[in-house]
Amino acid sequence: MKLTIPEYTLSIAPYVPGKPLEALEREYGISDSIKLASNENPLGPSPKAVAAMQAAIGNLHRYPEEPGYVLLHRLAGHLGVEPDKIIIGNGSDEIIGLLSRALLQPGDEVIVPTPSFLMYTIVAQTAGAIPVAVPLKEMALNLDAILAQVTAKTRIIFICNPNNPTGQIVTQAAFDAFLEALPETILVVVDEAYIEFVRNKDCLNGLSSLEADRPVVVLRTFSKAYGLAGLRVGYGVMPAELASVLNRVRMPFNVNSMAQAGAAAALDDVDFLEKTITLVHTELDFLYKALDERGIRYVPSQTNFFLIDLARDAGNVYENMLRQGVIVRPMTGYGYPRTIRINVGLPKENQRFISALDVVLRLSE
């Protein structure tokens, strides 16, 4: 191929998602496997969302309403903000990409806590910007260290709260002080993909910072607590002026009709959301207790997932768990070679995980 491809594009390491159930069963000849690797909702989608999508099927020959009037106004009412401050996207990943496309130029710097969601680094690199990695401190974001890395070239800072993959939070008080210390020319992106699961009342709520007249974007998603990962619907809340800029680079009809209908209905299904959160908290406590009984170390989390330090090679554990029909996520690529990450499943799935882990750890002794 004779195309000229920029070096900064070739330097990008592709994002590797969790292994699909179908791939596991096809490759290993296993049936009835379970997946606890991608932080998905074990209850599936909201029944109201499913009904809304079924009702939308008859209009699939029409383009979606642009830019998603019904969903935008449902979100605006739910969040207490004006619709012109919201951008909906094909997953919140798309909003991250839009910010990169609209704001970054080659040579700009983007501060990324490490480890955190890998797409922050990838979108910076696609614009030719320079990702500046700032290590975590005791599994949590180190805001002081982030401030120390700010230069005249800094354009965007990503704050994943709670952080993926560690599940730790930034407090409201710490963030307020951090924001006050930053130049007003730097955009802070607060990614709240897991905010619905937080139990710590001191946790930062990024929406409160939008009133401070500072360049802050809050990202949220329907993929996790709302159980709509397959639809790919996320959104960003930001100053109206910035939303207007993103609408200049956003592709038209970027969120399909069924996704818009399903997300709007899911937002209204308060009972399903509460059921999801209750399940996650109950089952997290079950898993913590089971690991405590076995003397296995883990990192308590404010999300629907958490890290488990197995004191042995995570890649080997991952492969052996696959043979037990259980998909987990090895954290080797995140700098934790002895650690796996699991998300909460249904009670029977969590019990099966513990049983499979017992078998795998005995095999590796």
C-alpha cells in the first residue's frame, strides 16, 4: 500500500475489548458460559426500552430525528439543564472523539491519568496530540500530580470518576480546589460512566461544576446502569457554546432511531434503574465476603466492577477461567500483571465465578 499514513496514527495501539461470549463458546466448545469482563448490566435492558424499540421498528426506513429532539429534551428535564448544552453520541466514546476533532491540533498536550479508560489516549493520538500520562496514587487519580504536569500546551484533562479500571472516586471538595487552580483555557472532561453506582456521598458530581462558568464537559452513558451497551448511546453536558462547536463536526444522524427511542424510555424506567443499583450493591458485598473468606486481596469499588489481586500471572488465570466458561478481564495491559477485573453478575453467575476461581487457583498452586 502506497498511502502515506502519519506516524502518530501508526503509533496507536488498538483498543482490545472484552472477549465476547460467542467467541469463547466457538473457540473452546463450551456452552452456558458467563461474561464478567465488560462491566455490562446483568439484568439486560429495561423492559420499557425494549418496548419502545419494538414500537420504533416500523419507521426504520426513515432517518432519525436530528439531533434527537425527544431524547435531548428527556435528558434536559432529567438533568435540569437546557437542551442546547447536551450532545448525544454513538456511545460517550463518540463525544470524546468529537472533542478531539474540534479542539486538538498536532503538538497539543492531553493529560491522561494512568491507568484509566484507554480511549482517552487513543483519541489524543488520532489528532496528533501528545498524551501526558500521570500515574495514579494508591489506585486513585492524583490531582496534585496532574496540576504539576500542566503546561502552556495543555488543552484537555480527562478525569474518569469513578475511575476505570480501579473504581476509585474524586471527591467534590478535591475537584473544586483542582478546578480553581487550573487556567481557564484548559478543558476538563469528567467521564461519569459509572456515576449511578456510587455509594460515597462525597463523590464529585460533574454537573455541579457546569455552573462555575468553566470549560467542563460531563460524559455519561446508557451502556452501564441502563443496560443498553449494544445500542451505543452516550451524551455530553457542556457549555452551550462548546456544544455548538461540536455540532459543527458531528456527523448527522449519529444516533440511530431505535437507540434514541430505547434510551429515552430507559431514562423513564426508574424502577429498573433502582433494581439494577440494588443488585450491584448486594452482589458486590457478596463477592467481597467470598474473597475475604479466601484471603484474596481486592480493591473495594464505587462502580459495578472491581479489581482482584491474585498474586499470580493474570494472563494464566484468565486462560484457565475461560476453560471454566467464565470470562474475566486480565489487567496486564493496564500495568497490573497479577490482577483481574470482574463486573457484578447475577447471583448465580457470581457464585459460579467464585467456584471457578477456586478450581483455577488450586490448579495453579
